[in-house]
Amino acid sequence: MAQPGSLVDSMKFFCSICRDLLKDPVTIPCGHSYCMNCIKDCWDGEDQRRIHSCPQCRKEFIPRPELVKNIMLAELVEDLRKTGLQTAPVDHCYAGPEDVACDVCTGRKMKAVKSCLVCMASYCKNHLQPHYESPTFKKHNLVEASTKLLQNICSRHDEVMKIFCRTDQQCICYLCTMDEHKGHETVPAATERAEKQKKLQESRQQIQQRIQDQEKDVKLLQQEVEAINVSADKAVEDSEKIFTDLIRLLQKRSSDVKQQIRSQQETEVSRVKDVQEKLEQEITELKRKDAELEQLSHTEDHNQFLLNYPSLPALSESTHSRHKIQPRKNFKDVTAAVSELRDKLLDILRQKRTKTSLTAIKVGVLQLEPEPKTRHDFLKYSQEITLDSNTAYIDLLLSEGNRKTTLMKQQQSHPYHPERFTYYDQVLSRESLTGRCYWEVEWRGEGVRLAVAYRSIRRGGGSDESAFGRNDKSWALRCDKNSYQFWHNNIETPVSGPVSSRIGVYLDHSAGILSFYSVCLSTMTLLHRVQTRFTQPLYAGVWLFNYGTTAEFIKAK
């Protein structure tokens, strides 16, 4: 094992990059040694600059030095390995390639813990003490250790940039105020920082307030989801109970009818069998009389025949005539009554079918009405739409209580917001659209796109992902002076119909129906109808094409 006293000397045989015993050691021109693979990986990352430097002393080499194994150093390291010294002691105080090194340390540099914006240097824990203890450094500005201190030096005058030019919106040094920034509005950088910090805090407060508001909305939506689920579960439970009771009632009624039929059957069968038995008795008696008459008819003695003839009883009328023995009960009328009951029940079920179908849910209420046909029917689902200023492109002016938008030549005073469209002249509604909704838009100008879109549609950049109708998150009707086109997922569909400055939009979210109508007075003409499946709440949208074009969401009456 290595002796304790040899530990300091053995540290010379550790690679400062991987902090382990040197493997295939190489010595570069400045004299520092590294593992072959460590220095190669380090320089491979610098190949684009074509300047290669030592990770410790930062000396630069042009061209890239050829690496040759240091045989003697390799043998010494191998001897150390044989003694049992395998890895370097964990020492996080020394600076690695990714760390900020102390500018005062010599030899192997320690990690810097602070950088001074006055000294323009970085210090380790030990060399930082004078800044805490000496009055000379009392007013120096210490920050977290940084490798970007040189960015605070003016590249033109090699002076610290302590001044901010508001005219050019950049940091400058005091010499810059005497030449290219002469006459500009300048303030100390600290002053500008304080003002910007104040605005930053205001922006953060706005963002945090928005987060709180949206978290409240999310909570309300979650409560609405739970309420819908509870209501639906209760409806299923109640309907199952009602249908179970109905089935039980029908089964009981069926049993009662069956019992009544069987009871009546028994009574009628008993009656008929009684009649049958009496008839059979009469037949037996008639046969006996017929036999006596036959015997008398064969008597040869006239006197005897005449003597016995008067003693024969007269044939009495049967007590059970044919009309009396016809079945007294016909069960066809029972079958007819049951059939009539069935038909009436089916009629009731057909009439109530739409009332028990879950076609749409709106504010927790089942949508029972059929799809509208007339404008009067559509207006039952009229939805008031207001535009969200946080989504409006910077050239869009919102007016009329945020129901109207106009494309202006000059930018509007919209503050930064992450939900704002940054390329296309578009804006979304504040209201989310679910269930059945209808709204009308009055437009003027060269052309517009009237759309619905998911809130997840991209806002930044000029790609198709943020343009209404050019992606799978939006559906749009383009209205020009003489024509229409429908757009979805960047596919154009020509649309025919009367051109109108007022367009009606009907949405049945649950049924997956989206329809656009040309509206003129009370007349509505279907332009295009979409049947799909919407997976998220939708938002109304507008895309204006030329300066001066307007679109207003009308309070339809």
C-alpha cells in the first residue's frame, strides 16, 4: 500500500479531467499530462474553433498537437497501481473543465465560489476572504462564480460597462458616452436594472395571478367533471332501477294475465266437460230407446204391437241444444288486448327515445332537442363570444367590448403573453365551446378565416402548426368577396353558396358536428358541414388578411 506521506506526491499522477490515475498518459507541449482519451475528447470538442488549449493553463496550440504516449510516466503510474493506489481521493474543491477556476490560485486551481464585478476576477473560498475582511473591497459587487465576466468589458475601450444606453438599449462603458453614444439617454446600469427589476416583478405578479386564476379554472372544471360523472352515475342508477321496476311490473302483469287465462280455461273446460258428460248420458238413453223401438218394429203379432206401442215414452227435446254447447269464451280478445298494450308501450318508447339519449351535455343538463332547422331554432343555442386580448396578434385592435377586431397598420399596446399569436393576424375567443353553440360573425374587407380551434394550437412562429385550418387542431372557413373555401389539416375544400357578409357557425361538440351558414336576414344557407370527433373544448377564432379588415361577433337576435 502507498504510504500516507506519499499521497501528495502521488496526486501528480492523476488526470485533472477524469480525476483518476492516468491511463495511457500523454504530455502536451505546455508540460501538463492527461489520459490519452481524456485530452482527445476535450480537443474533439474544440475542433470547430481550430484552436486547442490546455484545460489547466489555457495555453493555446495551433495546429492541434500530435499526442504521443509518455512511456516513463506510464511506467510510474503502473508502479503506483501495483502499490494499491487505484483512484484519486474525492476532492470537490479543485476546478474541473466545467467549473469556474480561481484566478488567484497557482498550479492546480481551486473552484471559484464568487466572481467580483469590480475586480473582474473569480475567487475560491480562501482567496475570497479579503473581500469580506478588508475595507478596501467593501463596495465591491460579488456575484455567483461566472465564466462570463469578459462580457462585462467593452470590446471597444476595454473598460467595464457600468452604463446603460436607453437610446440603443445596450450596456456601454463611460468612454462610449463620449463618442458613438454621445447625446444618447444614458443611466447607470444599476438604475436601469432596478427599473427593469420592478417591471419584471410586475410581470411575474401578472403571471402568478394568471396561474392562480387558471388553477381556479382548472379546479372548477375538475369539479364540473366530477359533477357530470356523479350526475351520469346517478342517472344510470336511477334509470336501471326504473327499468328494473318496469320489467318487474311487466313480469307481474304477464303472470297475472297468465293466471287469469288459466283460471278461465279451467272454468270453461269444466263447463264443457259437464255438458259433454250429460250429452253422453242422453246418447246412451237414446240408444236404449232406439233398441226397444227396433225390437217393437220386428213384432209380428199386430195386436201385441198395438198393445205395446202406447207404452213408449215420447222423445223429449235435448236439454243441451247446439247453440248452448258452443264455447262461451274466446281467448283471442285477450291476445288482442295484450298486443294493443305492446303497441302503445312501443309508441311511448319511440316518443321518449330522444329524451333518454345522451346527445349532448351542457352545464350538466341533457340536451333533448333535435338538430335545429330554422334560424329561430339556431338562435336557441346562441353563444355570446368575446375575444381574448392575450391571444391577439400585435397588429389587431379589439373594440366593442372585445367582440370586434380590426387589422391595423400600426402595432397595438399588447403586453407580452405566452398565449399570443406571434406571426399570423389571428385571435381566439375567451369562451370555451362545448355542447351546442351558435354564433354569427359580420365581416368587412378583403377576406377572413372564421375558425374553431383547440387551445393547444401553437402560438409562436410562422409554421402551419399555428395557422387556422392548416393543422389538425383547427377548422376554418375562408371568406373572400366572391368565394369560400374550407380548410382543415392544410387541405382545401372548395365551397359553393351565396356570398354574404354575415356567417353563422353552429357547433354540436358532443355529436362532432360543425356547420357554416350564409345568413341573409332570416334566411340561412348551409355552406359546409363537418362530421368528426372533437377531443378537446373548442375556441372560436378569426384570421384577418388585409389592413382595415374587420370581424365582429354579433349578438344575434
